[in-house]
Amino acid sequence: MLWVGAGGYTSTTTWNPADASVSISLSGGNLIATAGATGDMAVRATNFYSSGKHYFEVTIGSTYAGGDTGPGIMTFAAARDTFGQNATGGVIVYPAGAIYYNGSPAGLNIGAQSAGNIIGVAVDLTNMKIWYRLQTGSWNGSGTDNPATNTGGLSISTVFGSAAAYPVQAFGPSASGSTSTVNFGATTFVNGPPSGFTSW
């Protein structure tokens, strides 16, 4: 997908090598993130949104260590390198499936992840909500949540009501060698976005 930024430029969304912790290496056209040395680390995407309904998918690598590791969204002002600790300034889903929002557990769980699993992330900045899905399972671990109909969803208004959202991939201190691959929509999604949502 092409996105026109505030400065008038147009680009395809990838992970941003200029906005990555020094211990993260990027490959595969800046879509594959690999954790290097131990310690908390993260990388933000090149493009952000402050409105609309958007979707991306993250595929878990063969190595994907727990503790501060996971994909999500964050503000530009959030502390990037330590974001994985508790998602202050954003939202994250950890390998065991728990979702954290702005420093606290959200009380939602999508199920434990394993190698090759795909996490779908649907972000509705019109209604200020987010939904996660593991493979083709239930959104946010609920049998009734549905981003296509704005049903359920985790409210993100306290953080993103006045701040743009950037996709992020965080890795924790025990994640050295862990990898994940993001699809912002440059290729066909495996599980597909909900109706009404567009590629990031």
C-alpha cells in the first residue's frame, strides 16, 4: 500500500532502520526483524496513522523468546527501546498470548504462539480500538469480538486519541536470535484484513 505522509512523500511501509534499537538487524527488504545482543529492544515502522482502519500481519520465526517480546503499536513519544517491558505508550501481545496496554495487562489473551504462527493486528483509529488474532482464531480471544462490525475491541483512546500510531516489534532480554516477519500489505495477506480495513 502507498501512503502519503504529512511531508508529501509516498512510500511503502517497512520497519525503519533509522528507528531501530542498535541490537536489531533488519533484512528481507526491512520486513524481517532479528534480535541481536541481550537486552530490551524494538523497531518502529516507517509510516504512521492517526485516523482510519488499518491492518498488518506478523509471522513468528522459528526462534521467538518470551518476556518483553511481541508486535503492537506505539506512539512516537513512547520509549522505544524499553517498550516491550509493559507497553507504556501503546499496545503489545506477548508470546504467551496476553495483551498489555499502556503499562498494564488488558485482561485479554489470544493464545500461546509457536513458530510459523501469524498474528493479525487490526487497528481502528476511527473508533479507537485494537484487535489481535492468532492464526484464524477469535479476535482478542473472544467469541464475539469482530473488528468488521466494531464489536468488542480494546479501547486505545487514552493513548492514541491525540497521538499517531506506529507499528512496532519488540524483543526482550532473552530473545537473542529471535525473528519475526511483518507484512504491511505489499504482498497478499495470509489470513486477510477484516472488512473495511486497509493495509498499513
